Amino acid sequence: QVQLVESGGGLVQAGGSLRLSCAASGGTFSNYDVRWFRQAPGKEREFVAAIIWRGGSTYYADSVKGRFTISRDNAKNTVYLQMNSLKPEDTAVYYCNANLGIMTYWGQGTQITVSS
């Protein structure tokens, strides 16, 4: 059973940067596709970024492309989301999701608040 713990959230001014971490335990994290999602108040959860374990391809939502970067350190069992040029509309709870076949795991989420 893989457990995911997100960290790195907080309050930042518009234009600032944050780096989120998703640390995994209980499994071989390097074999998992990992995605970040976010959910703003009153809105549905939406895809932000993904990193695929086979080949390391990355994918981004159009709204974050060019500003966010997803990466992984398999030795540390951790996936990162570097967020630059943050905007107030990036304010949300950010969730880490890991998939391997039919198995899927979610973290508890971390709050990002971007002030204008």
C-alpha cells in the first residue's frame, strides 16, 4: 500500500514561486505514473501535471504550461512540482496522485494561496 504525503504549500504573493513535494512510502514509487491535481473552492478537481514512469515524459495543463515543472527523484521516492510565476487563480488545494495499473493512490493535499 503506497502512502503519499504532499508538502511545500503555503501563502505566496503573485509572481512568486513554490515547490511542492510528494513523498511516497510503502511501494516502489519509480514504477508509478504520478500526477498533480488541484481543486479550488467551489470548483471540480482538475489536472495540473503528470510524469510517466516509462520514459519520464511530462504533461501539463494549458493553464500552467511554461510556469510549472514536474520532476521526480526515484532515489528519494519523491515527485516535485516547481511552480513559478504564480497567479491568484493558482490558489487551490494541490493533490498528488500515483497510478500503477488499476491501483491508484491520493495524498491528503496541500493548500496553495496566491495573493494579488
